Amino acid sequence: MVRIEVRVVPKSKEQGLYIKDGLVKVALTSPPEKGKANEELVKFFKELGLDAHIVKGLSSRRKTLEIRGEKDEIWKKIEHARKR
């Protein structure tokens, strides 16, 4: 199991994953209300083939995710999904 810190950008025009200065940034289309952006974030990682859940930051843009699996495989999937 691996924990990563993610910065969420809700209400974006399109979904996307970016890495800048070692921080994973995820653009989401959902608004940050009633848990909609959190649901979209978990679903986004599920679509990458990653079993993730939020362990910290439910009401913050900065979240800590716990992802099941091997560290190298997780980062390989994240890097593959990365937008430039």
C-alpha cells in the first residue's frame, strides 16, 4: 500500500493528471460540493486500474490517497496517465 498526496482542481473544463515539482495534481470536472469531487477523484483512479481511497483531506483540495499495490506499478500507471 502506498500513500500519495494529491492536489485537486475541481470544476475544470476536463479531467487530467499532472505532475509538477513532485506533486500530483488532478483536474476534475465536478464541483467541490456534497462529495462530488471526491467521488470523481476515486473513480478517476479506478479508471487507471488503481484501488484508491481518501484517507485525509475530505474537505480540502489537498488530499492524501492510499492506493493498494506495489509502489513501482502504481507510479507507472500514474506516469502513463499524466498529461503534459
